[in-house]
Amino acid sequence: MIYSQDVDVALQPKGAAGWTGVLAQQARLSIKTSAAETYSVGRKGSSYVSANGPADATLSISYLLEAQSEPCFEVVRLLKDNRQAKTRISFAGTTGDYYLNSYNINSAPNRLLQASVVFHCYDLISGKHAGNFGGHGSAGMAAIQYNTTKSTTNGWSTYLVESGNHPRKNPTFDLSYSFEARHEPVYVLNTQVPSQVEFYAGKETVSSTKAKFYNAHVSGISGQEQNLADTGSYSGNVTFAPVLLACSDDKPDAQPALVIDLSGAHIMSTDVSVGVNEFPKTRIVANKYF
């Protein structure tokens, strides 16, 4: 039997020396297969039912973001470098080799950051742990290494830096980051699982709400600010710094943290809105393709 204290989510990105984990708040594994019934002339009902497509599985995880220990973004980094990023994941007594579908981070004022990721498995999933570990090192097994940095992040330590300017110069009300990847399995005869899985394309998106109007040349709006170039491209970084460092340093991005380079992203849309008893806010969305 599997008890609640044993349901950790352990990950080992390709090339990693050992297993690590995430502060999972929720996880769900869904395994499905395609089956089809066979009919024949002169008989009522189906003769039999057989598989008519590959089996696959989807694993979705929601967890608290640790800026200094984030194995899922390590997978994103490998894909951005156009490298294969198969990830070994063990969860609730199951183990499989997964490929990243999507990765998301959302930041709001005065709230802990929560990341979410979706992995897809085209191979067979076993019904056992991949390594000799237990939830808390019980029963003579080593504990999964997670939450060792104590670097959970908060909205007050999230920064969107534009063209080298300090983030406080251009206030950000909310921020979301996402990466989507497309993988294609290659199947051959005489085997149930794919012979290989190829990474074909990726899209990186950053969305933020700002207090000023920004240029979105590609969407047909003329420029008013010089922080974003007239070419419609974005230059800057997004920084997620640990909570424990945010109160002790005015620039937590100078400390070890999760920094994502967004340079070269193209602005896709600019939306300016205002309501009663509000001041105008601008929503900008920029994409970068891999």
C-alpha cells in the first residue's frame, strides 16, 4: 500500500547526476489507450476488441516554485538549447520516461509563486519506484532531495527587467511565463513503444500588465516608449528571487535566483484598458519561437 507520506514527485532530467523533487501541491497521472471493436458479416455484435493505437500517459504537476532548485525549468533550458530533454519521473509508485508538453509560472502581488507542468509519456510506465528512496527516508531508504535551498518565491521578489533598467522604474502588476513544446514519437513495426521521440518546436511566452503604454509595432500601434524597440522586439529578463533574500536586498536579482532570458521575443499584442476609478493599464504579450 502507498501512504500519503510516500507520494513525493521525484524527477531526473536527462544528464542529471541524481534524483531531485518539487514541492508538489497536486499531481495527476492519466494513462489511456485506443481500442476498437471488430465486426464481421453474418454476426451480431463485435467479434473482439483489440488495441488500435499506442498507449500514452499524461502527468500534470502543480507545485511551489523554488528559485534555486527548479528541475522542470532545467528541462525547458535544454529544449531552448535544441537538446533532447527526456525526464525520468517517479510518482505514487509509478515510474516512466516523460517529455515536456507545457511549463507555466504565474506571479501576483504578495502571493507565493506556483508553477505547473505537463509531461507526456509514450513509453510503458512501470508500477514501482525507479530509485531507492522514500518520502522521508523511512524504512532504510534515502529521502528525495527537495526543498533543500529554502528558496520558495513570492510576488514581491519577482522582477521583469526591460533593456537593463531596474524593474522598479516600470512597475509590473502581474506576470506570467510559459513554454510549450511539441514532440513527435516515431513508431516502427514489431514494437509497441516508439523507437525514438523527436523535439520539433517550442514557443516561449511572457505576458505582463504594466502602468505605461508600450510599443507593439508588429500589431500596428506606433511607439511611445523607447524601452521596447520600434522593431517590435523585446529585450530583458524575468527574475524570480527567493523570499528570504527579498527583504534583505533591494536587488534580489543580484543574488542566486531563477533568471529567464527573454531577449529577442516579439511583441504579439498590446491592450490598453481602463475602468471607473482606475488608471490605464497596458497588457503586453511577447512570444519567442524555437
